[in-house]
Amino acid sequence: MSELLKKFSKELEGEIHYDTFNRILYATDASMYREMPQAVVYPKNNNDLKKVVKFAQKHNLGIIPRAAGTSLAGQVVGNGIVVEVAKHFTQLLEVNEKERWCRVQPGIIRDDLNLQLKKHGLLFGPETSTANRAMIGGMIGNNSCGLHSIIWGSTRDHLISCKVILSDGSETEFKELTPEEFKQKLTLKNLEGNIYRKIYEELSVADTQEEIQNEFPKPHIPRRNNGYAIDLLLRSNIFTPSGPNFNMCKLIAGSEGTLCLITEAKLRLEPLPPKVIGCVAMHFNDIIESLKANVIAVNYKPGASELIDDYTVKLARTNPTASQNSQWIIGDPKSVIIVEFARNSKEEIEEVANSMVAEIKSAGLGYAFPIFYNDDTKPLWDLRKAVLGLMYSGASDVKPVNLVEDCSVDVIDLPEFYDQHQQLIKAKGVELTTSAHCGTGELHTLPFINLKSEHGIKLLREILEETVVLVKKYNGSLSGEHGDGRLRAEFIRKMVGEKNYELCRQLKYTWDPKNIFNPNKIVDTPPMDVDLRYTPGQETPLLPTYFNWDKQGGVIRATELCNGTAECKKSGATGGIMCPSYMATLNEKDTTRARANVLREFLTHSRKTNRFDQNEIYEVMDLCLSCKGCKSECPSSVDVAKLKAEFLQHYYDANGAPLRSKLIANFTKSMTVASNFPRLFNFFVTNNFTSGIFKKLTGFAPKRSIPTLYKTTLKRWYKHNNQMLNPADQNYKGSVYLFCDEFTNLNDVEIGITTIKLLNRLGYNVLMTDHPESGRTQLSKGFVKQAIPLAKANVEIFSKLINERIPLIAIEPSIVTCFKDDYVDLVGAEWALAAAQLAKNSLMFEEFIADEIEKGKITSDQFTQEKRTVKLHIHCHQKSLSSPIPLIQTLSLPRNYIVMNLPTSCCGMAGSFGYEAEHYEVSQTLGEMVLFPAVRNSSEGTIIAASGTSCRHQIKDGTGVRAKHTAEILYDALI
């Protein structure tokens, strides 16, 4: 097969990969399944797609269309050719404001599309919780609905037409047809004609119509993804005189890529919602109680009614990002339902919300009903959208499983259905967690099952089989929006009846006679409990590691935290840090998910003594910038920066380390020596000839400038000026220890001096003591063994000096994260408690200033009244493990300073990453996304703020503008 694929690759304008490494990346999705594809294609255009179809026809291969953010039932796992549209099929092609529609390619992300539509006053309504990476092609294949489907319905409801490639390689467009146009289609002498004729012949039979009406879910249940939507075709005026015009798109939506390849879609758009949004967060002591309240709530015509349970709340309170989004929760509810109203005024919302709450209270339901408006509703929805990832953040092998998580019934039946369903599950000794689109009658109930055990696999089938019976009892749908895939497809015949299932089979093979489009999905599927990600009875070995992974249950389980929901496949247009390398390349291998998948694969299955000794892992980690965005933005908190450092040390143990990596890791030693001859060193690295030789020998980018040394070090300067700056008889507001990090000590000395002078002017005694370097360069390059003694030494020194009254502060954010994040897992049992306590009292400079502002010790009266604009780029570690709030508070101390927090991801420098020749282009691409244009487009007098030394260097190299540290900006603003 590899020779055939190699030959075929020459025919494509896009890319094709058939090596083991790339096939591993696509062997799993966000489901429980694992199956290695034959190849992965990134098609460049429609011609590539047609060639793939013909190649698959000729060689009897399956084609697995793949987008992102829309599959939980194994829809995109299979033994064929994966066709990935995320890279080249991402364009908004046309917008018609007057008629409210747009044309798009299938790889465009839903939220990115809406950003572009906003200027037209329009939006695409269906909003999955994964909308920041869910692609329109996947949303069509899955008939995605989302949070506001009460008012906006499903993707099917918005699909006007679509251009497709059929299984014979021909292209056509499916759209609304009048009865006369439909009759003309019946005369076509091609595959398209065969499809129309088959549908007409089958659905014209009275017995077939009756069978469909009897067996499919209740007509008014909006969420229904069982098999093919033949019941909706039956409602058209071809078969029901009073119905709407026939549109084949009703069938294509929800068909999971089993009928054709979509190349373009025309979508119906909505006007932007009213300006005023209000959410009532209804708190309950019982889930059934909350579902009864939901029956009342939907009568008030909300835009959304969404449920989260106590399991999610507990996990949210332990996650860096989710904890900030859960502070609105009152007490410890068993269930919270978020009910949203959109109106033209706050008064209108208050009126309807108060009426709703009054009726719910009169029914004796709920205990708290806070109301939030406009921007204050964002944390509520961000938490709701994070539910799925949060559910998988536990360390145990017993995890919540997507199995019966998509049942949809009539809203009025929901309390009774949930009660019986949870009893069914608990009767087997299994716990469960639930979220819900309860406003449309859909429950996301996940049982806790160990998929590595034989008993767990047995439970899978038992629970699903019994759930099928229960859903059928209520004339509901086994899948409301997540689809059948290979998980639930085995049970479609029970859900829609044997005759209707056979009709679905006939339609499939009329469209696709050789079964090339996503085989083994919807019809003729294998049993639901084969090709699983984990082998029953599989053991998870505890590998020897340098970091402590006890919280995760070992390093392998740390990789298993990734459940594949692909939060890391955001484009960057909608903000956030994770994942910068994917934002730059749009390659799956450069996602957090890919890194976790490849690590898991080899750490689990490798037969080597050192399981980390794999070139494939080295390759997938290459573009990881160690930004730590995944630790906070991934709902499961997969910490790839830590995993990368762990991996590199083991890899070096087996293969040795590259010279350049050694140079960077030992930056402090070499620069400390050079600091004795700063002028000579600076001449060497700034002279074109000598610096060119140095860059060529070390592999640094020719266009990149090398940091220079100051005329002295900060430690020397402090030693000579300490007594003058901090006289013993002065009445201080407090004392702080300043960690003299290696970058500030050697390169950014002026910033260090300014920081000390600022703190002194503000009334603080600045203390410094002898200590080793932080270990940040060692950790970033994977020299963990070198970092461990440095971490222990710093913990030993500062744990004796630091407490709540005298904190430790640092100027460089990545140094503080050593203390707050890395050291705790490096120092071993002897120093673990001391490290944890030290972490609590280790602050970024801006965190310290913000704390003192809150205490009233620092006020705006100490600063200028001058009007200035500050454009702020926040260091990745600061965004990931701290918060932008202290930075913004600090920079807003001067009353008339307007702070603009730029929506940037990583700047692209990431320590040494941007210096390295092979990474320079990616580094520049990241800078050009938001940061560089924002800096270049600044008006005269605008201050550019960046707290990280690497960030400032990137801005200077990329724009020629010198960015300032927060301390410099405040010092200049003192009066």
C-alpha cells in the first residue's frame, strides 16, 4: 500500500502522509475508539478531493472526512484515508446581507465565521460547546445543535444548499427543489438521478410512510440523529402535500460523511441577538428537582436552558481557568441550570426572569436565583462549554464515558426519564455525571467506567442496551446531536425498526455502491465494543520519572487525561493561548492533542526499556513552545510543557543532547563569565561578521539579534547601592525579597534597577540574598536532572525567608512559575511541603503591586495625571498560571492610563524557541497574527507593555519598537 500511496502523492497538490507517526495522530478522536488509518490527506482543492475519491474507488479504500469539534461516537476513526479539511478548506466565500446567507468551505470554524459575519450584523446560529474549533463541515455531518438550539435549531435548519462530490467522483449541488424541479431530477441518467429515484420510489410507498411515522422519534423532539433523516424527507411536499419543498440537505445533515464529500455549504444566517442578555443561574439540591423547574422555565421562551451538575462544579474549582469561571456559583448545588433571555432592555429581562423565578419558587424548587447581564454572563457560558473536558480531568482509570450521553426526549418527560435512567445505571454499581441541553430535552449523562477492564467493557454493552429500551419507551432519540458513529449505530435497527433500518441501508448503497464514504458508520457497523482505545485487561505501568506525577496517577495517565475534544485546535482568531504552534501551521501534529496521543501511544505500547526513546515523540514535541497554555485552557489540564521536559530528559539519557540545547540550558554559566567582559561580548554578538559565524555554528536564526550584556550585573549593582536605597532607619510599608533571576541579572539589568528604585520610592524595603539560578533554561530545554538541585537549593534558601508578610517577587514571569508550578513536582518528598508553602507566597511583580493596591498602600495619587494609552501583551505563563487582572490593575494605577489588553497568544519567541533557525518562521508567523500588527498600528505616544524578556525581544526584532516592563512604565509615571 505504501508504494501505491507514494505514487498517488505525486498526483496531489495537497499533502499526503502514510507514515506511522501521522497515522497515530488520526487513530483516535474524542471517542473511546482507536483504529489506524491507511493515510492522511490534506487536500488543497476540489481536484484533490476528486482524485482521492477515484483512488479510493479503484483500491477499495474508505474515505474518512475529518473536521474538528463535532465527533464523540467514533465518526472519524477508521481504517481508510482520512481527509482533513482544517488546513486548506477554511474560507468564507460570500456573504449576502440582504438575503441573510453565506457560502463557506467545510473547514471554517464556527466562531471564526461569526467574527467575520459580525460586521454584517449577522451570525450563524448553532453554537456547540466546541464552537471555537468546531468546523462547519463537521457540524453538518453531525447536525450539531448546541447551547441556543431552542431558538436557533440545528445545523440542518440552516443548511440551504451544499456542493458535494459523489462516490463516482462527480460534482453536484443539493438544494431546495420545487415539485417540478424534483421531477426533472428523476430523469437524470447518472448517480445523482439514481439517488433521487431511489428516494422517490421508497418514500412513495404508503406502508413505508406509516412505518417511518410509527418508529421514528416524536415529531416535535427537535434533537434527533438516529440513522438517516428519512422522516424529514417524508415531510416535504413531494410526499406530504402541505409540506415544504424537498431539500436533500435534510438527509446530508447528520449523515456523518457516509454519503458524499462536502466542498461548499450555503448557510442561512440570523441577525445579531438583542443587545441585552440576561442569565438566571438557578441553583438546586437535586437534579430531578432542577429538571422539573426546567419544564416551567421553557414556557417563558428563553434562548437557552442548560444544566451542569455538582461533579462539574467540583472539578471546575480545581482547574486554573474554570475556577475563575465558577465563582458565581452559590454554595454546593447538586445542579445548576443557566436560563438565558435576550431582550431589548434590562427591564424586559427582569420582568420575564422575575416571573419565571416566582413560579419556580412557588413550586418549592431551587434555593438561589442570581441574575447576570451582558459581559457578566460570559463566565457562566465558558464554564458550561468546558464541561466535557473537565469531566475527563480525573486521574483514575475509572472515567466518565461517552456512551449514553446523547439521549433526547420530550422536555416534559425529562424528569421522569432521567430518574429512571440514573436508577438503571446506579443499579449496576456505577456512578454518573450529567449535563444537559435541558431546554430541548437532551441529557448528557456519562457513567463512570474503567475501559481498561473486562468488567468495564461488559458494562458498556449492558448500559447501552438497557438505555435503548428506555429511550424507545419514551419515543425519544438515542442520539440528539453527537450522532451514531460506531458507538450507537449497532442499535439503530432497534430505534427505528428493522424495515426503516433496511431502507437506510439501501439509501446508503444507492449513494455509495462501493461503500467508500466513511464505512462502518450508521449502517453495517461492527459491534460497539471492538476497536477500543484501550485493550481490556490492559495494565498501566508506572514508569520511572524525574517529575512527580502522583496527582495524575503516573506519567502515562497524565497523557490519558487528553480525551480528544480538541480545544487546542482553535485558529487564534477568537483569542486564547493554546495551541500557538497549531495556530501557526494548522497541522494536527502541532496540537496539544497530538502530543498527548503520541506520548500515550509509545509509553503504553513501546517495548524499549526506555519508552521515551522515540524519534516520533521528538518530532511531535519539536514545535511545542512550552507556553503552559494547555495547563489552564485545556479543560483536562494536560500539561504538555511538563511532559515535554520529562520526555527530553529521558531522550537525552538515551541519545545525548544537542550542542545548542546544552548552550541554552547553561546560559547562566556562560553569560556570567562573559559579564566580566561585557563590551567584548557585546561587540562579538552585534558585529555582523562575528555574530554571523556564531549563529551559523550554533544554529541560531541569521535574522535574529542576540541579547547583549549590561555594563554590570544586578547583583553587583545591588551590593554597591543597597545601603543607600534601603536605610535602616526608614519607616517601610513592608519588605519583599526580590529573586534576582538570571535574565534580569545579566541582560535586563536596567529593568531590575528600575524595579528596585520604584519599590523603594513606593515605600518598600527590597531585600536580595545569594541564591542559584532558577533552572528555567534547563527546564525549557529538557535538562531536568540539572534543574532538580537548583530547585531544591532555592526552596531550601527561600522557605526560611519567605512568609505571608515578606513575599518573594520576581520581575520575569517564567521565574515565578518555577516556584509556583515546577518546583513542587521536582524537589521530592523531603522538600515538597516547603515548596508548596513557598509557592503560595511567590508573586509576580504585578501580583504584589495589585495586592498592595487592594490594601490601600499604593494609590493613584502617587502617579501622573497625564493621558496615555498602553497596549499590553501578557506573557504566556502569566496568562496561563496567573491572571491578566493584576497586570491591568497595576498599569491602570495612573488614573488616565488606558490599558488595551491585546488578544494575543504566545508572542512566538518562547525563550530560545524563536532564536533557533528552524523555528524562526513559525516564530514570526505567530508574531504577525496579532502582536506585530497591533504594535505597528499604534499612534504616537502609545506605550507598548510586555513583562517577559523574550516577549520584549520578539517585539523589538519584529517591529523595531522597544516594549517596556510594567515596572519601567510605573517608574516613569511617578510624581
